[in-house]
Amino acid sequence: MVDVLLGLQWGDEGKGKIVDFFAPSYDIIARFQGGPNAGHTLYVKDKKVVLHQIPSGIFHEDTVNLIGNGVVLDAVTLKRECETVASFGVDYAKNLYISERTNLILPTHRALDKASENLKGNDKIGSTLKGIGPAYMDKTGRNALRVGDLLDKNFTTQYIKLRLKHQKLLDSMHFQEDISAWEDEFFEAIEFMRRFKIVNGEYFINDKIAQGKKVLAEGAQGSMLDVDFGTFPFVTSSNTISAGVCTGLGVPPQKIKEVIGVTKAYCTRVGGGPFPTELNDATGEELRKIGNEFGATTGRPRRCGWIDLVALKFACMVNGVTQLVMTKADVLDAFSDLQVCTAYNVNGKEQQQVPYQMTKVNIEPVYKLLKGWNKDVSKMKDYSELPDVMKTYVSYINEYLGVNITYISNGPGREQLIPAK
């Protein structure tokens, strides 16, 4: 069977640590979408590691890690990540597999991303400029180069053909930067990738499932960045919700069992786009400071705000979430009062649904005031130790969402994860 673990907000929910925690219970960890715009933070031997493309089970010796066909893969980033993993004494080549259907990010995809964002001026969507969008556009446009093409003796010819097409687009956008250094890095990384275990991903993973192996599908970004159901057009280019597991790994829906949704105890967002509960005040700044809210991939300051239960319930619905993990609960230790968004006032009318397009309506969050616990919970190990006020906060969220929080993260360490009983 396949369990799914994914983010329910705008990404940055702390999924990497949670996958790392659950990994020993699974035989395979598989990434099913996204690209190097992901930033999954782990702490290995008390050192911070950020994984962008390699599944978060790589530090577990007996765990197989698969990069699925739904991912867009940057060979240069992969090479750097492998070098980082190797510095911890891990033999990454032993248990890392790549689906031959996985699409490649080319240097010209990065150039197209940058050129496109530059042309948007004030309408920028906050792209990470890593070529994600253009790579997915080539996938849907049926032009893409895939990992399996690396084994073709005509790969360079295919690359040049696609590069020429991209160059015409870049010329039309008046992009003048020299990307020859990017190309040198790319082809060096391509040679590195040819040494990997390149497999027919869908047969590989379904054979493992048939053998009774347990699979954890690891999502990137967050549900509110889904290309169909997120805050369009301020979204990523892939399906970040649980449905993306089927298309991103080649597994049938009936094989999916648990859907574990990860949410912060509050909300953050990187880049542009709607954010109803955003706090542009001292409270928002305090959340950012205490939570160290800066992008793991970009370093950009994250926008911060109170938890949005309207958006969270929507994400639980479209994902079919069966259990929740709440991260960064300890960040709220310092606050006497906590606000929880329970509805939207949309153009003067209260509702509990996420609008079709948030950018086209005026949204004011409707809040319920709850008491803060004003107590350091970071050293606590058991649910019984947590303050009653904190338990009330958790219970309120459970009741509103109709899904229970099963784990509470009270710090960045692996051991700082409390079963919520």
C-alpha cells in the first residue's frame, strides 16, 4: 500500500522532518512532483541539511528512495545534493533510483523562467527562477527531454534541437544573458547522472507494492499551490495534492491508504499571491523571528499570519486527509492570545468556502479568539505534559476540520514530535 505525506498550506510546513521521522516505517520513499523549488529541511547528526530533489529517506540505510516521473529534475542540483549527502558518509548511489520518465530541467528553462518573470514587472508571481514552470510547459507541450533519453546516443542532438527552440523564445523576450557556464555545469551533471539506477518507475514501484513493501509518497510545496486547486495564478506548475501521486508515480488510486497532511500551527507564504490571514504588523514580525521564517531554498523572508482553517479544511477535502501533523507549535509559546480564522467575509458576505480566484474578491478573515499557553513546550515529550490551553487549541482545530491531529512538532529536532493522544 501507499501512504501519502504532503503539505496543506503554501509549502514550508516542515514536511522534510516529518518524512524523516516516518521513514523507518517504510521500505520506499518516493517524490511524485515538483522540482528543486522544494526545500525539505532535515537535521542529521545535529547538522541542518536541505534536500531539494532527493527523497527525505536518503539518510536511512535500508530505505529505497525513488524520484518519480512527476518530478522535473535539475541534474546540477542533484549532483550538488548527492555531494552533500555523501559528506555525511551516506552511499547515495545504493538506494537512490530515478524514473526514466522524469523530465529534465535544461539551462534554457532557467533562462526562460527568468526572462518571463522579468517581463511581468509588478505582476510577478514570485517564481524561484529554477526553470520549473518552463520545464512543465515543455512536458505538456510534448517537447521535453526525459531521464531515459540520457541513455540514447542522440541525446546531445535532441538537446540542441530543443535549445534552438528555446533560444527563439528568449530572443523574443530580449534575454541577453550568457548561459554557457550553466550549460557546462549541465553536461557535467548529465555525465554524473548516467551512473544512477535509472528504472521504469511505474513497474518498479508497482512490483514493490505487489511484494508487500510499504511506500510513502513525499509531496513538495503545499496544497494551496496546486496548479488546479491553489491560489491561481500564484501557484506552482504541478499537482501538489494527493491525486498527483497516481500520475506522478504511476500507482492506481485504490493502492493509496493514509493521507497524512502537514500544517503549521500558524500560516506562512513565500512570494506573491493571496494570503487572507497575513499579519503586516509586529505580531507577524514576531512570528517570523521566533519561527525563523526564511525560505529553505531561496532564503526569502516568509510572510506570516494566523492559521487559516477555511483554507485548511479545503485542503483536507481535496486531499482526502486521514490524519494531521501540526508543526512549529512551539513558535506560539510566546503569545497570550491566538487568532484562528474560521470564515471569510467576501465582498461583505460571510462564507466558509475558498473563492474560485482570491485575487478577484476582497477577503477579510473572520477570527475566533483563543487563549495562548505562554509556556515553553519545546522540552515536553508526552501529550499529557502539554498545557490544557494548548490541548484546547488542538481540539478546536480537530473539531473544525473533522480530521484529527495525530502528532505535534514542538521543535526542529527529530525527537521533538509528540503523539497527540
